[in-house]
Amino acid sequence: MAYTEANYENAIIELFRDTLGYSYIYAPDLTRDYSDPLYTDELVPALRKINPKLSQAAIAEAVYKLRNFEGGALPQKNIQFMDCLQNGVTVNYYDDGEQRSALVNFVDYQNVNCNSFTIANQWTIVENSEKRPDIIIFLNGLPVVVFELKSPSREETDASEAYRQLRNYMREIPSLFIYNAFLVMSDQAISKAGTITAGEDRFMEWKTKDGSYENTRYAQFDTFFEGMFDKARLLDIIKNFICFSGDTKILGAYHQYFAVRKAVASTTTATETDGKGGVFWHTQGSGKSLSMVFYARLLQDTLNSPTIVILTDRNDLDDQLLGQFVKCKTFLRQDPQQAKSRAHLKELLAGREANGIIFTTIQKFEESTESLSERRNIVVMADEAHRGHRLGEKADVKTGRMLIGTARIIRDSLPNATYIGFTGTPISSKDRSTIEVFGNYIDIYDMTQAVEDGATRPVFYESRIIRLKLDEDILRLIDAEYDIMAQNAEPYAIEKSKKELSQMESILGAEETIAALCEDIIKHYEENRQRELTGKAMIVAYSRPIAIKIYRKLLQTRPEWTEKIGVVMTSDNNDPEDWQKIIGNKHHRKKWQRDSRTTTPR
């Protein structure tokens, strides 16, 4: 007998009821208003149980607000709902003729068993048309998760069809999705979760129940459901791992969830011991900046509102990461701030005893040596922690003076803070500084695992040699310059070696070099890639002037490529006037960056 969609639906219901302890209702057995997506018979009693000290008038006002979000498209209403779901809603009501205000919580996140968890199938909704999603998970009467299932035995259907069906539901019965936390599409072979704003490629599997990466290649049917829908974990995901970044709704992936949980536990221990929170290594493209957002949110509750200082080693990275946090400020429940100088950083720290998310660069710590704050409830999050964080002293190769390590300067400035490092790059076995500063690895999510999960795209390396016809003296010079860079790999030292590298600039920017490079790029593209690959390619230049030279040479050789290629780099007040049209403004750069998210470095 074929394993039908009904069989699969019943198997999921059985797992939720018998293993996970959810209540079960067969929706056609209920007498209800089909135009109402809420399970009112469960909602009102649940709110009374969660808010026992509040009057019926307060509960009624909370339900009224829940049903009457301000106008706007579905995502805007869902933003308001998620804020209510995660943080509760403030209501004004009359009690015995007196006006009062109170916070009504829709979920008790501290006491799991104080909430009601129900799985329902065949829940009919009538709006633009009549639709019946396969399964809905109700949390305290709120339809927080919608499932669409496809038969594992029908070859012509799959999880992709389930995704299309979910999108159709959002058009036909949008009121149901106002109250949605996330969506699930499944055909047993593949089960994935995503949000109402996510494309199909952003739906992700949940491959572990305990955070282990050992058996994640082929996750079993029950791993997804037991991994995400354990009652305590579902509440944790809803409260701390779903956020809006602008109008885009983000659901934390399994690797982010477990790693952030480990990081918070490690940080908590570090505040009571040596201040070393550890190193969080998640490969490039796996959502590290959002993991930092989730970590900052969770840390506020766990450590009772610490002040968080976020360190980067470059201004552009500081702006970029700040931008991500600003987009998530509602989720974070505070406005991130950016220190303009060391003095400003000291002022921002002195102006509070708790809370605050402050961005700064490590260079600002070198502006002076006095203590910035003696407080213990400060957590320093260092992005790209493998770069520029050195405790000991090192001799300047030019002057012979001893240079104090940047990490030591930072530690002296915030002596009682706790430090955690985030990096997308594996730490070299020879690099003991990063471990010395931050402690051991908290979690490792490497490129192999990320590609396997579809979190990032695979990278393929093809070695190519371009004949530049350089003489032996020039080749020896190149080797010597690279040796200098290797010995002085920290940012401040690289800045000091720019004069020595000016000769390298002249070699790599020479007309014959640029011509040979562009000729090879064009030939390789037209003969090997033009009709085989989709997406974008990225040419990484040695310097800004060389980037302009490459751009112009490519257009000189292929003038018809005017709309196909562009330059993405920041402008400078001293740039030649004829560069301005090529570089464009901030909007121009963002367009190319947005259109070039899938890139191949060259």
C-alpha cells in the first residue's frame, strides 16, 4: 500500500501527541467561526492562566489589540504580532471605574507547563477563498506554525510544491499568517522551516536534537520535529531566535541556535572566572552577524542587562555590523550606538550602569591608556577575532621600539570585562594569541558543514598562472615584500609598511600586468564560463587605482560590457574627478553589492 499524505500527516500528529506531549484536535469536530484564525476557546483561558493577577477587562483589551493591528501589508502586521508574542502588550483598561495599565503576556517563557500546546489538522479558514492547511501548531490559541505536507510516495510532488502552496495560502488567507512565527514544508524525506518573507532557498533543515554535528548529513524524519518542537525549545526559538531585519523576517538556523546557546553559557561562566568567553568560529556566509544579534538579545536576559561593547578592526566593518544591529533594534529592545572616539566611548560607558550596545573599532583604544570603565557587567564582542588581538609586546621592525599588543591595551582599558571572539576564519595552529585572549573554541561550524547544509555556497579553486614576463630582480622583490607582510600581519603594522609596498603597487599596476590579467580573465570567461554558470563574478584588486585600471581595460577590450561590469569601492575626497562616475554614490555601491551576493573572487 502506498504511503499517502494522510498517513504522513497522522504520523506527525502521533509524534506530537505521544512523544512531545501536545494536545490534539481534529478541527472539523470543532464548532467555530471559519473566518477566525485564532483558537479562541484556548486563547482566553490561556491568557488568564498566564496573567492570573489581571482582570477580565485587561485580558479582553489584549485580545482586542491582537485582532486589530494597525494597517499595512502582512509583514508589517506580523512585526507587530511578533513584538506582542515575544515581549507582551501594554493595555489600558478600566477596573471598577478606574483607568489602569498593565503588561499582558501571551506566553509564559519561564514556566513551560503554564502554556498550552496544541496540534490541529484540517483547520478551515475562509477569507479570499476557503483553504485548509494540513497542520497548525497553536501556542496558547495562537496559530504560530503552519505545516504543508506532501506525500513521500508521489514522485510528482515534493517539498517545493509545499512551498508554493504556502505562498498561495498567504495570498488567499493572509489573516492566518499575521499570527505566524514560522512555516514548515515537508515530504518526510526533506523537512524545512522558514518565515513568511523567506524564499524557498532560505528554508533550512533542523539537523540535530542536541547540537551535535556528527550525524547531520542525513537527518532522520523525527530529528526535525523533535529538534524544533520540544516545548521548551520551541518557546526559546520563538522568543530569542526569530527577528526582523528591516522587513525581512529571520529564523535562526540550527547551527546558530545551538552555538549561541553555548556562547551564552560560556560567557556566563567567564563572568565568574577568568573573563574568557571563548571563540565562536562560524565560516563566512553562515550568518555570523545574525548569530551575534541573537547572542546579544539572549545575553540581556541571562546576565541581567549587561553593557555590550562590539569591537571591529575596520571602520567599514564597524558600519556594516552596526547597520545589521540597527535593523534588528526592535528585537534587541534598544538602539545600538557608535563611539566616535575613545573619549566618546568612555562617555557612553560612564553614562549607564547597565544595558547599551556600543560599537567601536580597536584603533580607538590606542588613542590613550587610561581605564575606560571598571565595571564587571561589560561584555566585549570582538568581530574577526583572529585579527589584531595580541596580548604580548612585539618589537617594531623599523624602530626597534617595543609595541604593546592591542589586546593588552583593550584589557587594561576594560579590566573587569568579559571577552568573546567571533570569527569566520579558522585560527592557525601557530596562533596562540587569539586563544590566549578569548579562551578555547565554543563552537565550530566550518565550510564543509555549511555547504552540506546549504547555508553557504561551495567554493572551487582552480589554479591559474599568468605569464607577466617579469625579470628575476622583480620576482625577488615581490617575495621580499610578501615576507615583510607575513612578519607584520597586524593592521597597524601593515599600515606602516605601505611605503615599502609602493613598489609592489607599481609592478601589479603596470600596463603590461593589467593587460595580461584582463586578457586572461576575458579568455577564461568566454571559453569556459559564459554559458555554463549563472550568477556573478568578482575581481578583487590589489588597490583602488588598480581596480579602476582593470575596469577601464576590460571595457576597452569589450566595450559592449558597459552594463555587465561595475566597480564597488568607497570614494575618497582626494579621488580624481574622472573616478566619480565610475565609483558612483552609496546607492550605486549598494546596488552592485546587492546584485552580487553570489560571487566568485578572482
